[in-house]
Amino acid sequence: MADLQLMSRSLDECERVIKRGLATFVEVGEALMAIRDQRLYREKGYSRFEDYCQQEWGWSRIHAYRHIEAARVAALLPIGNMPATESQARELVPLMHDDERLVAETWQEIRDERGDDVTASYVRDVVRQRLMAHQLISQSTSNEWYTPPEYVEAARAVMGAIDLDPASNHTAQAWIKASRYYTPDDDGLACEWCGRVWLNPPWGQLTGQFVSKLADELVRGHVEQAIVLVNAHATDTQWFSPLWDGLLCFTDHRINYLSSDEVGSSGSTHGSVFVYFGENHESFGKAFGRWGVLVRRVRYDD
């Protein structure tokens, strides 16, 4: 399959593709990408791509972007050896965030193992194992690092409590004090999320999966409030995209994370960003504004 490029397409042409198919998920994803990137939705009076998807197709922003991401995955695979469904292709997306070569390698391994008897859940399991293996390799040369208590206390003050810490361990709970938490052995990505969530996702390839999981749980209404802590240098990644919908605080300093070897603390090599989802914007601004600059998405009609 040819590399995806921005093609000059009319809105009518793109919409015919979507109506057909829903012909194939690749064509639908490419059509949505053209509508988004060429801003064709404005021909129908919409100022935002998300509004167009909701009103014209009944799709949430996340659902539309899943089709786009699945089409991007398919573009990395040879014709005749692509996933049969959008749900299968979607599960390969996390591999694309850090190293596109992993997409073709992993998909070939799946086909060699299962042939045409492939399900989305099987792809998900294989991808998770591959990402966890890479994460363990990256962590093997360094200690674990924990968020200092003052930031966690601020998060608790904003949300009222921390009901869930889905990416944690027993040591960190000494000051996070979540009502429920998941360790690597629990696999927080496969567990239920709800209530008020504090999320400092694992660094590396798994970050995107945890952010995507949070975005899904927010859309479903399972998560009421959430505060996420991620690297500020990741704003150009695909997985960061849903975080722009929150209220962001870009730190004006490097956080001194606590070391697991109890030898002290260490400054990060980059800035960080806290992202809040919920209704307590003023409370978040007062609590976290002392540590950096607050940012919210602003949309303008051209």
C-alpha cells in the first residue's frame, strides 16, 4: 500500500467512501484524514472536525481518530498482508508511536502464529507483551522514580481524594494513598478504572497506552476527574493528542523525582506537564499554577 499523503479530495468524494463502507476501514480512515487535514468539514458549516464527526456520523472524536490511526497502521503493511478489520489494526497503533518498524514485525509474527484466525483481543495481548518487554529493557539500567509528595497532595486537594492509581506500586502508596491501585502484576491497562484518578504512567512505550485508556474511560463516564503527569517534550506524539482537551500546567522547572534506591532524588532531564480533567478548573489553577504556566486549548475559525 502506498504511503499516506494528503490528497486533494472533495468533501462529496470523501463522504461517499465513508457511506460505502464503511467499505473498508482503510478507505474510511483515509477519507476522514482528508476531511480533517484539508478542513473540508467547513464546507458544511462546521468549525471543528470533532463537531462534523458527531453531527454527520454520530461518532465521537476518539472513534473517528481510531479509524484514522488504523489507516496509518495499514499504510505500514504490505498489500495482501493487512489486518482484516479496524479493530485488529487499532490494537497495533501503540507500536507505531515509538518505532514504526515494530508494526510490521509484530503483525508478521501474529500471522505466522495464527494465520487468518486472528482476533483483536489476541493482537492486543501480543502488542502488550511486546511493549512490556521493551519497557523492562529500558528500566533494567535505571531505578524506579516516584512523584514527590507535594505534587500528589496538590492533586488530592483538587480532586478531593484519589480513588485510583492505575500505574503504581506498594512503595509509592505511602504518600499517594489511593483507595485502589494497580501494580505491574495487576496490569492496569486490563483493569477497571473509575472515580478520581491520579496517573503517572510508565515512561517509554507504555505511556501512550495508559493515556489512551484514560481517554476512553473519560468518554465512557467511568472516570470523574483525573490528573496526569507526563513528559512535556512529548507534545508532538500521537498519544499526547487527547491531553490537549484538558487543562494543562507546563512546569517552569524540572521535577526532582524520588529514587527507589532511597539514595535521594534526581532532577529530570526535561520539563513535565500536569493535565487535569474535571470541573474544578479554578482549584487546579490555584494548586498547580505556582509550579508553571497554565494552558487551555483555544479554537479559532479561520
